Amino acid sequence: MGDARTYADVVAVRSIDTEDFMTADWSHLPYDLLARISTRIINEVKGVNRVVYDISTSRRPPSSGNKLTA
């Protein structure tokens, strides 16, 4: 990306832990894993310049929390 300001898309990564598939909590992933995920997405997905890790707690079924856009 360099030093110039860029305008591109943001990707939100979400990993959850669940026991009953009705509620879920965010997973505590190691920082080095999050760094590798972020670096790969930014370097390999055209049009993405930022990756965020979603730590929202869901009290809905995990399938209702998916955020996929084309």
C-alpha cells in the first residue's frame, strides 16, 4: 500500500465458539494467526486494504450471523 492514502474495501473476519449451535461467542485466536490471515488477505485479494476481526457476541444461531457480500 505504501504511504499514500488508499480507498478500498474492508474484510471482516469472524471466528466463533459454540456448544449448542444456538448461541456463539467469538474465538480467542493467537495474534500471530490473525496477523497471517490479515497479511494474506491484503496481499492476495484485489481491492482490499484493511482486515478487521469481529469480536461481537451473538445470541442468535451462528448461521444467522453470516455476513457475505458479492
